[in-house]
Amino acid sequence: MIRFEHVTKRYADGTTAVDDLSFEVAEGELVTLVGPSGCGKTTTMKMVNRLIEPTEGGIFLDGDDISTIDPVQLRRRIGYVIQQVGLFPHRTVLENTATVPHLLGWKRGKGRERAAELLDLVGLDPSVHGDRYPEQLSGGQRQRVGVARALAADPPVLLMDEPFGAVDPVVREHLQNEFLKLQAQVRKTVLFVTHDIEEAVRLGDRIAVYGQGRIEQFDSPATVLGAPATPYVADFVGADRGLKRLSVTPIEESDLDQPPVVHLDDPLATATERLRSEGARWAVVLDGRDNLHGWIPADATADAKDTANGRTAAARGATRGTVREHARRMEAWLPLGAPLKQAFATMLQHDAGWIAVIDKESEGRFLGVLTPARLHEALRRSIDADAQDVPRAEVAVETVATIATTA
């Protein structure tokens, strides 16, 4: 969709902002350009919509040389979102959002209808916010309007220049989450400029790490974090890149342990026997369709154990109980594919020694549990899998358990 071929931007004073740049961005891909101030990432982005003209080389949009396209017409085909948003203060939110459709000659009603659709898509109720003016919105709301305006004419390409940099960290994280959901729906080809490596890792399908006017590494977030191409990249992504990699490493089924499982309507004595035979302190509780319901600790079956030993009449009554009466609510769970960082955070939030993992494509079918040890293994296998260019499930890592087994 976007292709740079040996592009250089050199200014009259001899400064080279971008030096012999060549790379491609596939259709529907979100590429983050990350690097320190003055490294050339914003210059790169502005050359795509000809706000800056290259000195040498060519830039192609869907196969067309952009130097042959009228700049005004080109810019109307490309969405553009900046940090300061740039909304017109004298126009309402709805009018701001309909700006590009209006410039393209859309009928007023059609433009406002499209604007209302997009405001709703970015989480702003047009009936509530449409007639307000920018000064009546929060910083995060203004940024959403900026994204909606950029998408109004349904452009194939979206350029975003540190769009979330001017809001506080909490709002920023929320906007990032919402933008990822939005991108999953609209699948635009996006160049996203940021100086924040964590934002680049979180949002990008691929990352271009800039040095001075050059790309030092252009690869997936996991590869950039796991195998930095140069000492410069290693230094830029930071010594804690292993922790950052947690956010781009998904939970896979091969990462999971299989604990004892019981069902809601099983007799309590059945749960007791299963826990005893497997030497376990707890079991996962499922409903009749094998969907996750909760868990049951071993001490909840103590009465059933007494019954089995013929100790008391009260205990014999407990035998007739079922797992349903003793099951506890499951707070720590995630869908398959959630990032390991979220898994780690969930363990800490609920003070849990494990989390349940379910099939996100079903109503909650239980797949297994992720423990801290298995989380660590998953991270190590992810790094080794990238290095060996093989699926993660095929990578064997040495653990305390395997050392004990082979010793």
C-alpha cells in the first residue's frame, strides 16, 4: 500500500533529515515509527501526504507515484491525526467531523450522517456531543473527534503523529485500547509516529526503530524486543525489554497446565476422590457444557472425606451434596490469546497462583490454567521461537522440573 524507495530529505542548510529510506507498509497494516526527537520519523510521515517533499527517491501509494498526484487531492485521500488535534473552534463536533466529506462535495445530509456514524464508532454519542464545541470537550474526547474526522471520507491510509501524546497516562491507555478495537474493525493502513517504545510495541503490527535519519530495525514488536538488530536498538528499547515483550506475547494453548476438573452436578464425594487421587489442593469447576464456572478447594470436601470414613451422620448427609453447593467464584481468568502481561497483572490483582484460560470464540469453554512458572516458560519459548524461526510450541526450554527429571 505504501512504498518508500531510496527516499532522502535534505534541507538547504545541508541537514539530512531522512537518508536513503526504503521500506513497505502492507494494506491494513499498522506500522509504528519510533525514535528520539529529531530522528526523521515525522518527516517520513509528512512526505507521504506531501506536506514535505522528498529530495530524492520515490514514494508510492497503492502503486501510484505520489509526486504525480495533486497534493490537495492526495491529502483528501489520506486521514491525518496530530497531537494537537487541530479542531476548528468555531465549528461543532459534528461539523468538524464532516469537514473532509464537505470538501469532497458530499451533500450536507450525507456528510452529517457519516460524521454521526463515526462519532458513535469512536465512543461519542452524536446526540450528546454532536452540537458541542471543542472547548466543551475533554482532551481525550477531542482526540477521539480528531480520529473520527480523519476517517470521515473512508481513506485507505491514516497518518497519526503522536496523537495520544498530549493526554494523561490513564486517558492515553484508554485511547490506545479504543484505537486498537477501532483498527480491528476498519483495518486502515496506518503510519503511527511515537517516541514511546511501549506505545509502539503495544499498537504496531511492525515497528520501525529510527536512528538518525535511518531505520535501524524494521520488524515485529516481539522480534525487536527479543532480538535487537543493533546495540543502538537494544539500548533504545531498554534493559527491561523482556518485561515489555510480555505485552506482545499471547497465551497459547501449549502454555497451559491441566488441573483436576469437576462438574457442577458431580457428587461432592467424586470431587474428593479426584483431588485425593491427583494429590491436588483444588479443582476447576465446569458446567454441563464444559464452560468455566469456578473452582473448589480441597478443604471444601472435608465433610465428604469424613463420610467416606463413616464418621458422623452429619457427614453422611454431606455426601448427598454436590459440587455446585461448594464451588467458588472464579475471578482470575482470561481468554486464549490475551497477552502475558495481562495474565501477570491479573495474577497480581487477584493475588492468584494461577489463572484460568478460556476459548474466546465460545461461551467460555475451559482450556487450562496458566501458572507463574508456565508464564515464564512461555516468554522464554517465544524468544527462542523467534530466534529459531519455528512455532513456539516446538521449542523446548530447560526448567527446574526438567532438570529434576533428567538429573
